[in-house]
Amino acid sequence: MQRVIGLLVVLGTVLGGFAFAGGNIATMWQPAEFVIILGAGIGALIVGNSKYVLTEMLSQLKYQFISGKGSNTAELYHDLLLVIYSLLDLARVKGIKGLDEHVENPETSSIFLAYPKVYEFPQLVTFICDNLRLFSMGKITSHDFDAMLEQEIYTIEEQKLKPSHALANTAEAMPGFGILAAVGGIIITMQHLDGALSEIGYHVAAALVGTFIGIFACYCLIAPLASAMEQYVKKQMAMLECVRAMLVAHAKGHVPIVATDSGRKLINEEIKPTFTTMEEWINNKAA
């Protein structure tokens, strides 16, 4: 909803200001200019990026307009902290091998199913299970384990940021595509120099609309969406960093509640629970 409101504000202020200055909004409707600029932008995006990047871009764009989907919330971190605590506490009681049934088949695990918010993020579940499975194999120091998790998160982040970077590059090119359309409009204008001044003025205005559309698309639409997508990915990586901190603390031999608190400390301030709150969650879970 926030994205929709933002776009409506942009459209309302830009077009409203134009109309307030005495402009005719109807003159902004130049289908040929839209076809040239948007078509060139989409085509360049397809030419310059892999199928994975394009597919992931559509997925990330979708989440920008679906409220509550794919976003970090206090409820998500509540479930995440309790999932990790439950797994680590089970490992303390039954040994690391006691986690096998949960990490091998998370889709049937009583622990994961008890906290559905975590299960909404397949990559998060995979990250937890794969690395607990890795640690259970033994013969790995906490330092090496930490380095492996750090490298894995770095690689995931690098891949997930490609769509936003590709969209940002396209945004930077949009004013150029606008100029391309404007040049085409001027060429058409030159073919009507023997016409009436009103006709020439119409074609010049149509050409300038191309420049307007390119700049508008860049700074008011595409660049802000690219920035929102990047922030979305950063939030997803924050979840993995939280898990990393808890698993590494466990690898160092800390008790489950201390290991869980290591992850709590990395949660964004606006939704971070206090240690007392987290302790209450754990006590209520055990009750």
C-alpha cells in the first residue's frame, strides 16, 4: 500500500502541477512516445540480463505491492527466534543428531510447522537446515563455520541484488531513451515545416513529451522501485545474519538462550524485542 500511495502522490503532484501552470494534461498522452521509450527500456533489460535475473526481478517487484508478504515483521522474528531456540535446546538434550528428523524433513517437522512465519521463507528454512546438517557432521571449528556462513550469505546477497542493480541501470538509461523519442519527434516535425504553426507546435510538443516521459520514468518510478527492491533484499539478508549469529554462538558452546540472544541483538531496532520479552516467549513456549 505504501508503494501505491507513493506512486499516486508522484502522479498527482507532477500532473497536478502541470495542470495548475496552465498545461493541458491531454497533450501528455502520446502513445508513440510511450511505445518507443518503454519498449526500448524493456528490450534493453531483456538483452542485458539473464533469465534468472528477470524472473527474480518480477518476484521482487511483486512483493513491493503486496502488503505483509516477504517482509520482515516482529511476528516473523518471534517465530525465528523460537525456532532456533527449539532446535538448539533439542540438540542440548538429545545431541546434535537429535535434529536429524527436523533438518532432513522440515516440511513435516513439528518445530518448523509450529512457527508458520518462518516457513513462509523457503530460503530461510533451507539455510537453517543445511547449516545445522553441516555442523552435525562434526570436525569443523566455530571459526571455520562462521567463515562458511559469511561466504554463503555474501553469495546469496550478491545474486539477490542483481535484479535491483539491473533495474537501476535501466532507470539511468530512461532519460536517454526519452531523448531518443524526442529526436524521432523532431524528425517528424521537420517533415511538417510547410504546415501551419499550430501543427508544427503540436509536433514539437509531442517530441518534448518523450523527454518528459524518460525523466519521469527514471526518477519518479523506476529508480525508487529499484531502491525499494534493494532494501527488500537487505531485509532478507538480515534474517540470515540473525540465524548465522545464533548458529555460530551455538558452535562456540553457548547455551541455547545465550545463542538465541546473539541473534536477537542483530534485529532492527524498530522491531527488536527486549531480552526480557524474548525470555517470556521462551518460558511461554515451555509452559
